[in-house]
Amino acid sequence: MAKLDITKTNRAIDRLLEVTENPRHRFMLQAYYRHRYLEIAGRYEEIFAPEMMVENPVYHFHALGISARLEGQDAIKNLYRTWSETGECVMYTDDEEVAVSDHMIASKMTGYQFKPGKVLASAGFEVDDQDAMYIYKASEEMVWPYDDRCRLIGEDVWEVDPDKAEIIELDSADVITTEEANRVLEPLIKPLPSYDEATMRTRAAGD
């Protein structure tokens, strides 16, 4: 399998931003874009900035070999920390469609996540080499709810058909480390604009 170009992961968000005029929706899409690249780059601490996430988020995972409910920033940070340490934070999307409304972003995609052989084996998957890195490829659907100030409330992630997931062993030359992901994504990770300034037009229209 060829080395993935993770700088293209958010291209569906870019396409939607090109045609989105609603200031609130634009702010949410920018936050979504930033969150995903911070996660892939292993910079998970920045995801929990008070302007990006509520104080008590809740995640529901039924995908990528995980079935779990995580509540609270500490529990979610622990997951992101583990993924950063193991390289599982490196992800890629293909065939993605993204939709945005006032309090939700929804996405449908083919997702790719790096998974060490040891992690897959411990989850009950058969692998040829526990010391190798693999990709877990599957069809996924996500809903991310947001509060009135466009802060992330949580993530609901589903794997559409686990029986059709693919586990692909990577050549060592095609492995992307957390450090490499951070380096190549750093130019693409932009700060969020001020919420009040970004959404001023929405409030003015409602006056």
C-alpha cells in the first residue's frame, strides 16, 4: 500500500467551506478541521481548549475495533494520549461527505487508522506480525454535536459494517509516525478566529 497523504484528509471540509456562507457553520467547520489535524498530529492537548470543547464531553465509539463510552476530558485525553504514543492518532479519510447544521456536523467516509500489530492482537484480531504497523480500513459514519458557542459536545462514531473492515500490513517505508504527522500537518493547523467576531453577521441578521 502506498504511503498515505495525510495532508489531504480534510479535503471534504475544504470543499464544503468553499460553498458555505453561514458564519456559524463556517466557524464550526473550521473547528472541525482544526480538531482533526491536531488529533492526527498528536497535539491532543490543544483540542481541549475552552473555545473548542465543553467542560464535560461525551464520546461514543462503535468503530475501529472499539466499543466504548467515554465521559469527561480526562477519559478522552487518556485515549488521545495512548493513540499519540502508539501512532494510532495517524488517520486518513477517503470518499468523505460532510454536512453541517447549527448544532451538528455529520460525516460519512472510508476511514483509515494506523494500528500496531500488538494492539490489534490484544483486541482479538489475527495478525501475521505483532511488531508491524497495520491500517484498519472501514466505512464509518460520525456525528459531532456542538453547543450554542460552537464548542464540541462529543463524538458519536459508528463503523457501518465491521465484517467488511480490512486490516492491511504496512511496509516500514509507508509508516507515518506521530512525529512525522506533526511535521507535515503543522503548516495546515491554523488558529481559530474569535467566536464573537466570526459569528457577528449571524447575530446582526437576527436583530
